[in-house]
Amino acid sequence: MSERPDGLHSLSLGAEVQQELVKLHARMMIGMPWVHAPLIVLLAIACVPSVPSALFAGWGAAMMGIELIRSACGAFLLRRTLTLSARKAHAIQSGLAAVSGLILGAAAPLFLPRLAIVDQAWLICVLVAVPALGVAVSMASRYIAGLYACGVLAPATLGWVTQHPELAMSASFGSLSYIGVLVFSAGENQRSLTSSVAIRRQRDDMVQDLKRSNAVVQEAVARAEQESAARAHVLAAASHDLRQPLHALSVYSAVLAANPSQVTLREVSTHIDQLVRSLGELLHGLLDLSRMTSGHYVPHTQCFDLSAVLESVACEFDSVAAAKGISLRRTLSPVTLSGDLMAVSRITRNLLDNAIKYTAAGVVHLSLRRTERTATISVADTGKGIAPADQSRIFDEFYQVENSARDRRQGVGLGLAIVKRLAQLIHATLTLESVPGVGSRFELAIPGVVEPPGADTLPPLTLRPSVEGSRRVLVVDDDEEIRRSTASLLTLWNCSVETAAGSAETWALCELTGPPDLLIVDLRLGGPESGSQLAGRLLQRYGAFAVLVITGETSSAALEATRAAGWPILQKPVDVALLRKAIDQTPPRASTAPA
């Protein structure tokens, strides 16, 4: 039930009507002494010559006394409306109305025997008219109206019948009929009041609903404006970080076209490699953030040895840390986790990369501990630390402490933003403790710890350090430059490489030379058949061989089908190190004759 503006909370319609009735009648009760004072004076003018003054004074005092009590009670009830039971308050008002009616009606048996017939008739007319006024004063309560009317008319009828016994039947019937009419009228008024309260409740509910809707809209607008500002900031930073290396590449292209010396050539090649890696890191980060914020990233839950995964990730940074004179330590408790392996690996990799990047010398410590059903990964360093003012901002896209010049050697500023988004997606808790000049500690608490599986579980895959033996690799891509560059690189890695632009050339090569050891295929080939569909048909025709899908897409039905098939996916631009690892995992296929 909506909150009422007058302070009524969760009341039924009947209870709210009774509450409203009590308040309205209480307001009327406050003014009753001013209504009855003129009535008493009017009766005094008519009755005092025939009625003893003491008797009339006693009756008048009793009448004013009960009305003063009703007035005080009305003021009290108005102050206690929200705390006092409406049913109890209504009973008090009904009782006081009955007493007031009895005192007023007592004027008939007290005064009629002493009055002339004309004055008797006049007094009875006044007493009969007062209950009709009481119906209006009672503000639609049939109980108050009925009790007040009975209180007035019962003694009035008794006094009249005592003086005129021959009129007993007609007087009694008339009084009862009159009381019935008054109660019926009060009931009709009460139904009107109920309808009014129901309409007011509907109005109040609509107002509350509009307020809530308005609050939701305002919140959505504020969030949209905030996201729009964030996107503008991201686009501005990304535009700058894309233009800088592209400009440098255009300059290096001109240097290469001028036939430089071997020394210059080697230097330019090194710089080009760094620029391409920087561009790849930026594009991968933007694509990952796009997938996470658009809802296209769906965590994949599986059971895995978390300590082995962290050890494998740490091994990737041993040489980088050693080159900077940093000791990369591990304290890894055995933990089996049911969760998203890719997300946990990516978070750990980004945290280690960030720690080593901002630590000039000293120690980076990777630790893993278990607390009941939660695994906590900690990455601590002895670097420069993070000022309190920057600690909430380092998770924003492109924000880097002390890198306003956008030095690409310090990264592109997306690593911690990706960490935060991935932590939210896997329902992990990310915390940061940092003291400037001492170091920082990032902790990730991940739910989903399970008991380790049995001993028959397969050991984790280990990667061979280099390509051993020649592998037949078939590269399928509709872009000629990509086919040519990929073939040149794989040839340097001692692979036997064939290329195809689409499905028809791929089938022709396989029919001629047999299936490859590894199929590297672009997801979008420019025709009606996607790369994953082509790979599936080839596997049905020739049996098992390794498949690696390369794509620039972040969401599509073909991409989801590829993930469902379980084939590894590399995002363009492809990290050469990741491509090399994929080649390393592919054993040479035994020679087979074409089918």
C-alpha cells in the first residue's frame, strides 16, 4: 500500500474511512459549545417564566458541561489521531454523543409538565429538529447519529406521551420512523465519504507511482549522462592513442622505403614491433571492454586447479621481472575452483603486469589462500604506491597515474578497467590497499571453491617452448595481405604453409594434399559460409585436426557457435606470442593420403 500524505500507512479502506470519520467528527466536536449555547439561551427565553430558574440552570449547566467535555475530547483526538485506535476513538465519540442527546432530551420530561400546550409543542419541535442537525454534525457516522437521535427522542417522546397519553401510539411510531430516516441518511453520507476516500487513495497512489517513476527516470538519465561522458572520455583517449602509433608507423614506412642501412633497419624493425604490440594491446582492451559492457561476455564455469593456473601465469612474467631486477615470488596454496578460468587468468595477468610495470626494484608477491568456500588471490608489490586521491580512479578507462603524456611504454590504461569489469562479471570482490612510497596490494576474493577431483584427472597442459618439427598449416582468410603476412611468419617458424581465400580453394587444397595439422581460419570469409562452418564440415570429412579461429568480431551467431565448439579464438590484431603458443600446442599430424 502506498504511503498516504496524511500519515496513514498500509490501512485497509474501511480502517482509513473510520480514521477519516474520527478526525472530521473531532473537528465538529470542538465547536459544539458554541452551537448549544444559543440553543440554551433560546430555550431559556421560552421556558424560564414557567420553569423554575434553578431547575433550568441545572439542566443548562449539565448541557454545557457535556459539550465542553466533547470539545476537549475532540481536541485530544485530533492530536492523537495517528497513535490512538480509530475504533476506540469512534466508540468514545459515540458514547459522548449518546450522553449529550440524553441530557438534551431530558428537557422534555423536566419542562413539559410546567409549560402551556403551545410552549410544549414549540419545545418538542426544537427537540425533534436538533437530531437532524446532529446528522450533519456527526459527519456521516450512522452510529453516532443513531445514538444521538435515540438519546434526544427517547426522553422527548416519553415526556410528550406522559402529557398526552392518547397520542402514545402515533408519537412512538413517529419517533422510531424518524430515527430510521436519520440513520439511513447518515449511512448514505458514510458511503459518499467511503467513495471520496477511495478516490483520494487512488490519487495518492498515482502520485506516489509518478514520483517513483520520475525518480527512476532521473536516475536513468543521470546514469546515461555519466556513461555518455565516460564514453566521450574513452573515445578521446583512444583516438589519441591510436593516432600516435599510426603516425609513427607512417614515418617508419617512409624510412623503410628509403633503403636504410642494416643498423637503421634493425632499429626501425624493433620500433615497428613495439608500435604494433601497442596497437594490438589497445584494440584488444577496447574489444574486451565492449564485450563486457554490452553483455556479450558470458562467464564459462569449469573446475580447474587455481594454483596451477596462477603458477602458469606467473611464469609468463619471470623474464620481464628479472630484466628489471624484481623478485617475483609465489605463495600458492592448493585450491580447486569452479569458475571462469579465462577471467581469473586475465585478472591475474593484468594485476601482475601492472605491479611489475610500476615497481622499479624490489619484490612482487603473488599469493593464493583459501577461506572456506572463497579463494583469495593477492598481488602485492614494493612499488611507488598509489595516492588516496587516485585509488578510486585507477579503475577508469585510460586513467594512468603520472602518465599524463600518454607514454606507451607504461601501457594504454585499460588493464585495471578490465580487471574491475571481469571481477564484477564473476561475482568476485576486488579490494586495494596502497601506501605511497611503500607499495600496493590488490586482492580478489572469488567464490566457488570446491574439493579437488580424484587422482584420475588429466594433468594441466604444458606448452612446448618452441615449434619442433614441421607442421602443415592451412591459412584461410579473404584478405590477401593477411594471408601473405601470416604465411611469411609461419614459414619462419618452420611450418609448411598453404593459403586459401575461401571455401572453394580450401576444399580443393584438402582434396589434393589432405587435411592440415592446423587450420587457421578467419571467422568471416566474405561468403555465405563462416569460418567455423567450414571447419566443421572439414572435420566431418577428414577427421580430427587442430582448428584456430581468428576474428575481429566481438559478437555474432558465428562467434557463439565457435565458442560452443570449443575451438580457440584469437582476436585481431593477433598477439604474435599467443599465435606462437597455439602453434606450439599442435603436434605434427601423421602423413595421410587424400581421401
